[in-house]
Amino acid sequence: MTIARSLALLAVLLSGPVSCRETPEAKAAQVQALRLARQQALARRIAMADSNQSTGTPLAIWVVAPELREISGLTLLPDGTVLAHDDELAKIYQIDPKAGIVLKQFSLDGAPHGDFEAITTAGTDIYLLQSNGNLWKFKDGADGAVVPYTKYNTRLGHECEFEALAYEADSSRLLLPCKKVGSKSLRDDLVIYRLPLPISDSSPMTMLAIPLAEVIGTNQWKKFEPSDMAIDPSTGNYVVIASLQKGLAVITPGGDVVRSEPLPGNHHQAEGVAVTKDSLLIISDEATSKPAAITVYRWR
């Protein structure tokens, strides 16, 4: 664990000082103790929210370190932590969303620059998505490691501008919702491309088009432009957020809109979303007039 980076991620709702005059071992022990204390405090908040049947009130708001001011995507790991990434550099951070602590960071070989917009995991593989549809595939790395990657061109750059990515395990395919659609015939739809894994030139990519009118419903939005997407592990439904509309939509794999509504809380630029197995909704915001942050809610 990198202690300096761990201490740089401070909690708004759950906080605690850590001395910087101790030995590395003592610092590590203090960080672990802080992590446990924050997890326990969050568990109490969750229990209170459940007793009050509250889902729209933040359980925790973590202000992220300056190097993550352009935090642009989230993906959940099996142990309940998340991977996040910067918007311009292919640098990956592992964060405990229940404690607001960075556990490690690693980067892609050669430190490639690009408009990196979303991240997801598919088994032991990790995929990073650029806005032009390029995918970067790599493995998890140790703290401070530099990892090799394979780059794929989905050839969708002229069809869409992308900011969202998810992995649908049941069908073993990547889901790529369009933020902005190139084809005039599809501009009244929410378009989601489905790319089977493993990726090859013969992969039979399909498309799901959902009328925007159904996604918008009774909300006052004129559009719905996805900024990230997650899979609800309890239902398999798609959970899509739109930063510009400050909206959230839940959609079945068949394209039926379960519900659409304003984002909970007060999000200035919601760019990442994840839903945990224990029913927590995690949303990350890039820095604007407010600092970048990760917010935790109860998910219904």
C-alpha cells in the first residue's frame, strides 16, 4: 500500500487524522486502522438508512486526491473495491469505496495519453475505453507497476462518442452506450453497442436502440447522454447515468426502461457509477467548482 496516496484521499463525512512522524510500519498500521474505522462507521450509517428506508441521502462523500481530479470511470472488483482512472492518462487506481482510501495505483506501459472515458473488468481482464471507441485491454498490476496492454479499434468512432462501458457477464460481452450518436436515423434513440468477448475481427457486434422518449419518461430532459454504466448484480439490469442531465436510468437487457429519475444527492459532474452486491450505489464526480469526489448511497 502506498501510504502517501492513501492519506491523500480524505473523507468529508468520515475522517480521522494520521500522524506523519511514525515509521512506515506504524503509518501502514494507522492507515489500516483508519480504513477499518471508516468501514465500521459506514456500516452504522447503512443500518440507520435501512431503518429509515432512506436511499437518496449520501452515506459517505469522499474527496479524492488532486491526481484524480478528472476521475472519469469506475468498475467494481470482486472484493468490493473499485478501479478508477484519470481522464487523460492511462493510470489506474484501486480505491476502497467504503473507506475512501487509495490502495494502489499502476499504469499502462509507455504512459499513453488519450481521452480515456470508462473502465470495466471482465474476469481477469480490464478494459479502458477512449471516447473514439478504442479499447485498451490489460491485467491488474501491483502498486507502482507498469503493465503491458493490447489495443483494439472497434471502428465505432464515426458512429458514436463514448463515455460509458460495462461488462455483461451473463452474455460475455462488453456494452458501449453512445453519448452522442452519429447517425441521424438513431438520434432519437439511446444506442448501446454489444461487443462479444473475446474480441476478434469476426466478433458479431449487435446494437440495442431504445427510444429516448421512453428513457426520458416524465423527466424534464431533452436528451439522455450516458456518462457511465454499470450492471446491477441482483437483477442484471443496466444502470446508466447521464452527467449533463443529472439523470439515472435502469434498463433491462431487453431494452425495457424500469425507471428513470434524477440522480440522488447533488452531483456537479457525475462520470462514474458502480453497484455493489450488498446494494450500494457509488458515483464519482470530476472536479469543477467543487473538488472531485466519490459518493456512496443505498441502492434500491
